[in-house]
Amino acid sequence: MPESNNITRPTRRTVLKGVTAGLAASTLSMPSIARARSAGKIKIGFVTPSTGSLALFGETDGWAVEKIRALLKDGLKTQNGKTYDVEILVRDTQSDSNRAAKVAADLILNDQVHLLIPASTTEGVPAAADQAELYQCPCISTGAPWQAVILPRGGSKEKPFKWTYHFFWGLDEALNTFVGLWRTVETNRKVGMLFPQNMDGEAWGNKDYGLPSPTRKAGFEVVVPGFFQPRTSDYSSQINAFKQAGCDIIGGITYPDDFKTFVTQCAQQGYKPKVITVAAALLFPSGVQALGPLGDGMSSEVWWTPAFPFKSTLTGQVSRDIANLWESETKKQWTQPLGYSHAIWEVALDALKRSANPLDREANREALVATKLDTLIGRVDFSTGPQQNVSTTPIFGGQWVKGDKWPYELKIVDNAVNKLIEPEQKLKLIQWAS
């Protein structure tokens, strides 16, 4: 007899709480919802921004999925001594939170996945995780500060989520990384802050737990001229406010296209801050290269680099091996999400291997809770996090400098938050062309 995954039929009342009434209603009519039978096949739903404004965050996900599919071509052997076929169902969020919720609900209710993996971004992970929590499907995610995934959804130490688990660094650690960078150079300690009017901007710009708080505590003066609309074409009001206040430093978060417009207009309007440290936009080589000569000296947080001293539990490769393989096969420079695109599968497959029954969602959830694994990006252990749904990971301060192999290379320049890696050089001030 084929094994059951023990998935209970959702009640009509529960299903109607889903992402859309239409999706839920159609799901109710499907006979397979009562009890999915996979005949030894584990189904994993993988949700990633393959297209849209956040596609750079998902750029390495598809490549990593193909590596994992090849690794699992003969199945996954688990601790119960059985080998299971594994089917990976990839869905594109199109960089939209509503679509992330829709495809996640569809994977859980219609495709009957045994595990959901929202890969990255605050636009995708929380929306997908909400569906996993609602429909009781184990969910492992990464690629977004844990506070942005847990807190807006109502999670807390007193009332933790049951089905959704997340590993990544915390917003507080990223913010302290920014402040750590700024402390290493001589400035007038005036910081202009740039935040978009979206979920990322709301988290990073929050006066209580966002970037303004630790910056002020460190003795810096903070100037926040108001949040900007993503894809705006005119940053004159922000630039004028920063110029009038005499801000030597710019900090915040924005996406590559918006940041390019902002920096270009800074140069055009004669505003030349000594330090610019921005999350998201400066994570990616392509985003920095798009700035041309203005890319030299830009700084950001560092999630992962080939210098990380860890190896994969799946392949035995070290971080440099993974980066070299990516570059040789894609002819593109390694990018920070690459380490997490691999590590998410280390965690997921480790949990499924340890699960008492990988065709049972509750068993898979219990295996996730017990995770203690040294991955390509560091240790993932939900017993040591700030709350039981979270495991934090290393973060550093980095700066883009002119390179040899590539136009710009990312160097670690600050380890104030984590001492895992020594700085490769000191932060230098931006040299604007006259």
C-alpha cells in the first residue's frame, strides 16, 4: 500500500481564509485534497522571484535547483531506511507579494507539497509563509532579515509560529554593521537616510528598530527627508535635504535601478558624500557595474562570500568551489545569494532525511524544529535563535573596489558584528570625479 502523508481536509471556513476565495473554492472541489497519496514521492514547493524588480535576488536559485535535481536523480535516502523520489515544483513570484501568496497556497492545497521553500526577499517570504502557517505546511525560508519575516506577521517569543522557520541575519545585526563601517572613517557624523515606500523601507526606516535607532545611539546625527516612491525619476528633494544638512554619509536601502538614478543625480547636482552604504542595491555585481565609475567605493552588508570557511553537507564543496562553479558555468561573477541558494537545500534535505515520515507534514515540521546543521553559510540551529522560529547567520561590512578579474570586487572591510572573518582591507572614502 502507498504511504499516506496524513494531510487533513481543510474545512470550508479555514480555506476561505486563503489568498483568494476563487482559489479556495476551486480547491474544495478537488477530490485529491482529502488525502494526498504520493506513492513514495516527496513534493517540495520552491517559491522564488525569477522575474520582476527583485529578480537579482533569485538569479542563483534556478541554477541551484538544477544542481539539487541532479543530486536527487536516484532519490533521497532517509533515516527510516527508505528511498523516496523527490519532485521540486518551482514557482515564480514575479517579485510580487500577492502572487507569492497565491502560488504558495496553490502549491500547498492543489499540488499537495510536503515542504514549502520561499527562497528570498521581504516581498515573497512573509506572504508565502502566511499561507504555510494557515494551511499547516512546514516551511523553511531565508534571504530576508528575520524581523521583517516574523514581526509584521504577529510572531513573538510569547506566541511563536508553528509551521514556519527562517534562517538569516537580523535587521539589528545589519544596522550595527552599517554603523560599524561608519565608525572606521573620519566624517562629520551626519547621516542622510534613503528609504523606499515599501516593506523593506518600512522595516529599515522604522524609528524604533530600524536604521535610525542604532545610528543615533552611536552618536551620529540622522536626517530622514521622507520615504521615496520606488521607481521615482527625481530625487531632488532628498538630495537637497542631504546637502542642506551637510550629510557626509548616506545610508539606507533601495533597489538597483532606483539607486542608480539617485547616485547619478547626486553627481549631477554636485552632492558628493564621503560614504554611501546601501542595502539591497549594492549586493549585486551587476548593480554596481551599472553605476560605471561611480561604483568604486560603494559599501553594503555582506551575507556570504567565497571566503566563508564552511563546506556543503550535500557535496563537500567549500564556498570558493561553489563560486568557481557558478562563474565557469554561467560566465557571470559570483553573487551573495548564491551561498543561500545552496544552503536552503542543505537545511531542507537534512530535515527530510531525519523526518520520521517525509510524506507527513507534521513529521517534517518536527524535523525542521530539531535542525542543527553546519551549512555553506554557517550553522543553522533553531534552538539558539532570538526565538524558536529563527536561526541567525553571519553578516559583515563590505566595499566594492576596482578588481582584476571583474570590473568591481567585493571586499570585507568590517567585522564589528561577527569575528568569523578578518577584514581584507580598510573602508576608503569615495573619490568622486571632479
